[in-house]
Amino acid sequence: MSMGINHELYKVFYWAAKTGSLTQAARKLYLTQPSVSHAIKQLEERFGVTLFSRTARGVELTQEGAVLYSYIEQSQMLITLAEEKMAALRNLESGELRIGGSDSLFKHYLLPYLEKFHERYPGIRLHLNHGTTPEIIGFLKEGRIDLGVARMPIVDPQIQATETYQLQDCFVAGMRYAHLKDEVLSLERLLEYPIILFSRNSRARMTITEVFQSRGLSLRPEIEVGSVDLLIEFAKRGLGISYVAKEFVTKELEEGVLFEVRIDVPLPPARVGILTMSNVPLSGAASAFIELVCEGNGNRNV
Amino acid sequence: MSMGINHELYKVFYWAAKTGSLTQAARKLYLTQPSVSHAIKQLEERFGVTLFSRTARGVELTQEGAVLYSYIEQSQMLITLAEEKMAALRNLESGELRIGGSDSLFKHYLLPYLEKFHERYPGIRLHLNHGTTPEIIGFLKEGRIDLGVARMPIVDPQIQATETYQLQDCFVAGMRYAHLKDEVLSLERLLEYPIILFSRNSRARMTITEVFQSRGLSLRPEIEVGSVDLLIEFAKRGLGISYVAKEFVTKELEEGVLFEVRIDVPLPPARVGILTMSNVPLSGAASAFIELVCEGNGNRNV
DNA sequence: TTATTCCCATAGACATTGTCTATATCTCCT
DNA sequence: AGGAGATATAGACAATGTCTATGGGAATAA
């Protein structure tokens, strides 16, 4: 096309001006001298201006050529920087990874992976955005995070969810209810005690409510909290029986400040997965992180 | 070659990112959509990174793509500015013209041309460097001026001199020597009066000295000055007879404060010319100025 | 001076690759 | 469901970028 100037010519011009020699520019660009000569001539014809004065030992910028160079030099520097940056991004020496999830999943599930990731790729900045599952899905759709971690299932068609982990929810109580330690309670018996549940819009809450409903029972919590930490804290202080993932209270169970209140129905395991946008390609950092998470448990990310 | 990335691709990338649509980018670049698609794909393959996420109504930058864009956008802006600047230079809407010459030639010869040039090309900044002929030649060789104006002949092979004007040197005196008004002096008679000459290294001085020498006479000035203004001023005040170009004292001759002291030998006309470097191409502004100067007198610049 | 060398310009042939047309696929919207 | 509009892909063609070969000029050295 006769429209616009081929930007490739500026690269040639840059090296010709920088080295002061078409021959050396050719060497830098892995071209032959006539090619460079031709390129410069094209530029000169397009601009209707002479860019170099040709001498016996090379070329020298004319006044107009020097003006052009003052712009092109900067332009080329930026391109060089861009190319270096892209190489760094590709090698995961640079970049950022933005993850969305709940406090508890970060703390009890992702933390070791985050540590390992940071150790392996120290150049990548980590941004952790905590929020509820719908908030995380919102962040994903807005492009504010690269991936999310949440309890499955996720219904949204735009979201791709890969299960990577399972949690076993259970009821736990503190020493105030120590007499329940050796019992196996029916759901009806359990309802005689104050129950502490996570807030209404959580997946765990929905799951356990269904379990009771399927047996014609209505589960109404005494206390409703917004964080797993409070769930644990309230149980420890004897305010009631908390429903929480066993994996989140391993320490408390070991120390004996909490114990599991066994019941006579099996509770379905909670599946935890990594959420990404179906149609948005993953960043290198995000793929690497997902790979890292899936490494241990045989899961494969699509 | 597989070395380096074709910078033309960045132009395509820029428009694709800016418009958010490969189709629209194609329209901007007078290409077809598959060409743009192909160009983006090449970039992605080279970087090993996905730059856009393709959606149903266009494309959107990925995280990595946004990083690249932040560099490329600036780079493209600079190129656009460069192209605008070059167009301005070509149209003489911008730029600068650096001229070297003596005070007197600027004042009495070039001034009207400079005025006309500035009127016709108001965007071009004028730089006037005054100096002696050897200094001007030095400036030319250093590239500090685009052209010079000096008395001919100029011997230097690197310098191209084009004669554009003739001066008629003559001897002038003030009213103190009014009695010489109607005389025609021989050179010998002239030497009886105090002579005021320009400084030793000037072309005019050399010329007149030769005239005397060729007749076996020795011309030794009473006063030697460094500027034409002083030459005139001293003559006016009666300190002696000055040797000066008639064209530089037209006003004084008309006003009667000076008169020409006629002598009985013809003095050769002094040729004034424009000096440029033989091997250095002229800037647009310089060519335009030379053309302007030559316009009136039929001279043609090579 | 003459020879040599280094540089750039030019010409013409060749092959790379950039570009197009035609078509497929997908998503969104009616 | 079907249409509109977006991008992806395949394959053919041609523009043009690149090379080899050569010539000319200016500086350098003998």
C-alpha cells in the first residue's frame, strides 16, 4: 500500500544513524548493505527530504535527519524496552498475579502454594483480593483478577471451574460441650444445641441447609458470622456448635480446644476449585500458578 | 530473517488495541481483517504470550497485551509526531536556517532577502552567525551553519561557492576632504592621504593591496578597523579616506556626508557568493533561501 | 603519483512473506 | 432458530524485501 510508512524502515534508519554507517547498520540487522541503502532511500523519498549526507567513511545525519532521529531514537528505545519486558513476562521474571478468594481458603488452602510460587517466581507481584464467591465471579468478569478460588459448583457459563481440592465440613464444639465428645448425634439432637453458621450466601451454608431440609428439618442458626475465624472463635468460647471445614480447624482439634461433634448422617465433601474466565486466555503467571496447585493432586487444568 | 520482530507488526497491534477490533484496525490500515489477524498472531507467537482475548464483539487486551500496549502506544505517538514534523520540515512550515556572514553583508545585502524569507516561511527560525570568511568556512565544515555569504573567490575544494552579487569597492571621504570632490586622483596622490582599511585578513583588503602592488606601490593604512560601520564612521569624521563597497554607503553618499574619491585606475568588482559544503546535501530551508536570493539575478544554484 | 581499501549507489534476479479471497466458526441479539 | 458481526484458517498470488554482482568516489598508504 502507498498509505503510511513501513515502520520497519525506522528500525533501519535508527541503526544507520546510530552507527553512522550503512554497512554497520546492515551488520547489526543481519542484512546486506544494499538493503539498508535501499531502505534509507525509501524513507528519503517518502519524506521528500535528505536524511543523511554520504561521506567516504560512512553517513552523517543532515539537519532534517537529526530531527527525525530525535523522535525515532526514543521510539526505538521504547520498543526495545517493550521487547525486554515481554521476554520477562514470558519467563515469569516479571508481572503480576491477581487471585480472588475467601480469607479462609487463602489461609488454609492456598497459603503454601502462594509461598512456593513466590519463591519460584520472585519477580511476580501477588495481589490477593478477598471476597465472597459472587464477588469473586464479579471480579473475574471485570478482569480485576486472573483467577479465583471458591467452593463448587459454580453455575455461570462464562466461568470455568476446575476442582482441585476437597474439604470435609463437620460440626465442632468447644469444651463447654465436652459431654458430646463420645456421642454420635442425630440431626434432631443436634438442633437442640445452638448452631453457628457462616453467612447466608455461602456455599457451605447452602449445602448444610439442604441436608437438613431433605430430612424435613429446618436449620436455623443461633449465630451467623461472616468469617471462618469467628466461626472457630465462637465455638471455642462455647457459644455453640460451628459448622466448618475440618481442614480449617486441624490445629484446634489437635490441641483439643475443639472437638468434632459426630452425627449419624454422612456429610457430602465440599469441592473447592479454581475459577477462571472461559473465554479469556490465562496470563503466564496464572497458568504457572494453576499448574503449581494441580501438580500435587493429579488434576489437570484445561 | 528470524532475528528481531518486524516493527510493522507493532503498528498493527497499536491499532488493534486502540480500536478494540481487528476489523476496524484493518480499516484504519487499509488492510483486510485476515491480514490483521495474521499480524497479531505473529506477534503472539514471537512473544510466546497471548495479547488479546477474542470476544464476540472484538478483541480485548490481556494483562500481557496491556503491558505491551503501554510501551507501544508511546512509541507510535513518537512516530506520528516524527512524521508530522518531517512533513512540516518538507513544507518549510518548521525548521531552522543557519547562515554565516559578515555584519556588513547581512546588513547591506542579505537583509531584504531575510525579510522576504521570514515573511514567506514564518515557521522557520533564522540564526545569523557573523564571522570572518575563514570562520564561516570553519562553521560550514563543522556543520554549524547551513550556508555562508562571503566575498569570492573561495579556494577550498570542500566548499561550493555560487556568485550571486557584485560589489563595487571605492574610496570615500567625508567633508573634511571636500576639496577632492571634483578631482580624479592617481594612486600616488591617494597615498598622500590617510587611508582607512578593513582588517588584514579580509578579502577586500587583499584585493586593494594587490592593485597597489601591481603598480609598485605599497598601501599602508593609517587606521585599520574590524567593521564596515567603523570604516564609514571614521570617514565621516574626517579621519581619513576609507575603502569600502559603494553599495554599503549609498545612504551616506546620497545624504552628502560622504563622497566618492575617484581614482584614475579601474577597480575590479568584488564578487559576493553563497557558500555551501560540496558534499553535504542542503536542507529544504537552505535551498529555498538560495533560490530566493538567486531569483532576482538569474543565477542558478547547483 | 598509483594502488588499495572502504564506503555507498545501482541494477536485476529471486524468494520471502505480506496480502487477499473464500470459507468456517463462534457469540450475541432479535 | 436465524441473522449479523466478529475472528480464525487455508491457500493462492503478487508485492516487495533481500540478495549477488558491480560500479564509482574518496580517503589512505606506498
